[in-house]
Amino acid sequence: MSNSNASVHILLVAGDEYPLVHQLEQQGYAVVHAKTGAQALKLARGLGTDIILLDTELPDLSWVDACDVLQADLRLSHSVPILVVTHTNPTPEQRVMGLRAGVWDFVVYPPAPEALALKIETYAQAKRNVDVALAEGLLDPVTGLHSGPALARRARELGAVMARQHAGLACIVFALQGPPDPEAGSLLAQAVRVSDLVGSLSRTELAVVAPGTTEAGAVRLAQRVTPLLRERLRSGPRGGVAAALALRVGYDAVANLRYSPMDPIELLARASTAVRTGEPEPAAPWVRHFDAASVTAREASRERAEERGGISV
């Protein structure tokens, strides 16, 4: 038995007589076998689980419903990776359903022992990294994303790299209505590229810092992600149709940070401003780009109103 494997606690959710239990135990993992989705929820709360392996064939719940139940329980850490075990290669539809349900990855059964061990260790380490970041205040405890200060620091580091490479940087802000929804942040983090930074600017604003991305790329990202977020807000317990329709996106981008230097924090601020005062994209009016002329005009109007003792709007 591997001592390092024994420190990884796996909750396996599958029916009776499941061969993968034996395979995992042979590899030295600490495995608890839940035979139903309801049993999995009870066991997961007190186990200190590092990984959840969830079979697609459960006697009481669909695998999508089981994911939703596990993700919705606030007594469970949202940093616990959920891997879904399929008996054929997952279809594109299953991958989209999994993304919306908070699935981290799929495992095709029967998995090769070495490949499975590598996948488990990778995601267990990711969970450990998230737990450390939460303990150090680098992650927002509600959404599980980078906190504002951590996002600003990482954005500056990424901006320095892009400047050396004569590359661009884009910031996209998604403004949600209503109370914070942790699953919306998790969904956003899974929907973007691994190289993108995702963070929480406020209780209602989620931000993506995308390296090597132009204005056109920022719009494409917004158009691709917005339907996923709207579906989550529409179906989530804290949202509804009004919250889904109220979702707005603002962005700003620099094509070459070496030729046009800009502090990434300023870029984030401009993207946030664009949500409220930016110019709508013709093909996607809920997406707005930062417009310096509009901001200048509003500031001038405010100054004139202050001089007259009035209130600007």
C-alpha cells in the first residue's frame, strides 16, 4: 500500500458489487463506497473527502441530479472534485450537462490503473491547493474563486508576462443580479481556458482575466459563457428568469501590452465600468465594451452639476 495514496480519501458512489472499489483499494486509496446518491450525501458531509467518483448508473438518482444535490449542500466543500465514471466515451451533450452540474472530469470504465492514479493525484492536489488558498484568504469563501486582492496580484503577474511576449490581455466582468451563487462562479471557472484567471470582484461581479485575447476574443468568450450562466441562474434556487435576463457583461482589452502599457487592475476597473456605461455590441447587446469618451462625458456632466450645486445622473 502506498502511504501517499492512503492519504487520499475517495467517496465512490455506485451500485452493489462495483469492481472499481477493489481496484482503488489495491492501489492503496482510502475508499468509502456509497451505493445510492442519498447515502453519498450523508457520508460526504463527515468524511473529509478529497475526491468523489460518481457512476452514471445509480438506483435512486440520475448522475446529474446527484451532482446537483452534492453541489447544493453548503456543508460540503466546493473544492472537492467530482469525477463521473461512464461506461462509454462521454458524448458532447454529457460533457455540457456535466459542466453545468459542476463535474470536473470524466473517467471511462474500466480505467487503466496508472491513468486513473495520475488523474486522482492531479485532482487531489488541486483540491489541496484550493484549501490552502482558502485558508490564506486568497479565495473568496462564497464562490471559491480568487478574491479581489488575489485576482489583482495574479492579474499584474500575468500582465507582466504578456508585456514581455508583446501579447494582449482582456478583462471580462459578468454582473449577476440577486444574492451570490457559488455554482455560477464554479461554472464560469470550468467554462474558460485553464490559462484564464477567474475571480470575484464583489458579491455580484465575477471577472475573467484572459491572456493573449483581443476585443473580438473577449466578445466570443462572453457569448459562449453567458448562456451557461443564464441557464444556471434560471434553474438555480436563488435565481429565476428575471436574474437570468438581468445578466450583463462588460469588457476591455489591450492588443499589445508592450506597445500600449496598462495596469491590469485598471483594465479590470474599466471592464466593470463597461457593464454600466459601456457601448453595447451590435450582435450581443448584453455585452458592452469600455468607452472612454462616454466616461469622460459623464465625468464632465458630473463636474458641471457639482458646480451648479445639483446632482448628476
